Amino acid sequence: MSVRAECLGRSIHVRRKLGEFSVATAEHLKALLRSHTSGDDDLFRSVALQIAAYEATKGNDRLAAELRDLVGRAKRGQQPTGSPRAVPITRPVGELAGLITASYPSLRLADMVLSESVKSRIEEIILQHRQCDLLRSHGLSPKRKILLVGPPGCGKTMTASVLAGECKLPLLFIQLHSLITKYMGETAAKLNVIFGAMAETKGVYLFDEFDAIGSDRGANNDVGEIRRVLNSFLQFLERDDSESIIVAATNFVGMLDGALFRRFDDVIAYELPDKILARRLIENRLSTFDLNIVSWAEIGLAASGLSHAEVARACDDAARGAVLTNETAISNDGLSKALKNRSGMRPIRRLKKSSKK
């Protein structure tokens, strides 16, 4: 039995012996199941610790200790998410060595908190691939070449995992540090290998930090080899007629060459969450806690300017504080402080970048 299953089963068994599930525990168990099916190990451990804290407040110290021990064992034995299945790449292993890492994500669109406009665009792509035979019977094909743009931490990389999970395809992550070399012509040759793999192995191929190869060819600091790399990529992308989904993601849309945009079937722009989206994200992330004393107006101001990922990490910080003090409710001060702390980390990042120049 896995540690996850043991942790969940132990909690259910004890609550049955006590004769009932409380509302709080029922929410905890639902959150455990959601985190398990989405492969979110951090959230799974966080909810398990919340259950342990809840049981401690009810006087079930032995169960609380056992659950904390199980969480510790789960963390020590954690395996990479979505990695146990082999991807059937038909190309010789040597050709792709270091160029691609592969996994089978279990994420679903319901696991993401997105604006309605972005969500509907992703839903459209998923539907088209699920109904690809119907489209092809009418001489049409689903959208396959997708460009994702927007600030870091807003869900671009996660979207590629969701597309793979929803379409039941492997996610193949392109290792740019291995792709781009200083030797003339070598990067283009590696691109040829990758696009060959797309034709032979259907999957979601992710080019993250795409501006590294898609930057404007007219930029003053451009070099000849980068121009050749981009020209090669444009040619490969134009000729590609595989069934794979190609996803390019960048934080710097302004750096991209204009010729790229017409080669993609869709361009989806991500933005920082507004107050409404931030609240949805917080309620989703802290669904097992009581949020009745939270002042959403104040929390909305504290979350302003933060990305989805930063808000999620602030929620985890607030949850840890509540668990360690055996609280079942998130305090307004605790959540506001966690969000402000995350916001305060931004000047530190800018200082580090400037010191490297």
C-alpha cells in the first residue's frame, strides 16, 4: 500500500470508528482526493497535516502523530510527478539524449484557476483534439501550434501539462540548454531531430522560455547564429504536419520576432490575477480551512501584482502557520502577511539580477 493510500485510509478508518465525519474532515478528505488525482504532492502533504492538526484539536493525539509520521515518510519517498511510464519514442536514444525529458502529467483543466477567456481558449483546443477525427473527416485539423505569452508564474507551463493530461499524451519538455550550442549549424541539426520525433511520437512538445530561440532577428544585440536558428525553427514549424501539439511559452512577448506569430494556430495571453481571480485561487488552495474571518478587500490589495504561483505559495505559508498553531481557520493577518512577504521578495530578485550585470 502506498503512503498516500495509507494516510487516507487511516483517517477514514478512525472517523468511521468515531461514528461520523465532521464537515471539516469531509472537506479534508475531498481535498486529499483532488490533490492525489492532480498529482500535487505539496498540496497533498499540506492537507494531510491539516487533518493531523484537526485530529489533535479533537484529542486524537495518537492519530495526529501517525498522520504526521506518514506525511514524513511520503516526503522522504517522493517520486517525480508523472514520471513512471516510459514514453514510446521511436528515434534512437542517442539522437535525443539530453534534448527531451518526458512524463505523463495527470493534471486537468479543473485543477487550474484561470480567467474565463483563457480557460475557454484552452477548452477549445482540448475539444478539437478529442474530436480530431470528426474535424479531419471535413478536411479540417485541430489547433496544434500554440504560443503562450505572459508574466512568469501565471500558468503557461502548467497549461502544457494540462493539455497533455486532458489529451492523454506524453509531455515532452525541450531542454534548451542542450539544444542551443555555439557551433554553427549544430542547433539547427538538433531542431531537425526534435521535429522528426514529433512526427514519429505523438505528444505535447513544450519549448519553455521560447524567447531564447525566437527573439527578434532585427535586434541590435542579435548574432548570426541565433538568426540562423530562428530561420530554421520557422521552416520546421511551417512544414510540420504531425499530430503532435507544439507549445511555445515566453515571459517576454516583446522580444519575439514578428514572423513567428502567423506560424502559430493560436496565441494565448496570460495576465496577473485580478482581485476576483486571486480570491478564487485562495479559496481553492485553502479549501479545507475556515476563511470566514478573511477581509477580501484587504487581501485583494495584498495580492495585487502577485502571480498565480506567488499567491499559491503565500497560501501554503498561511496554511503552515495555521497547522503549527492547531488552528482550523486562516486569520486575516496571517494571510495578509504571507502575501506581503511574497510581494517583498520581488525587490530581492531585481537586486540579484542587477548585481550580475
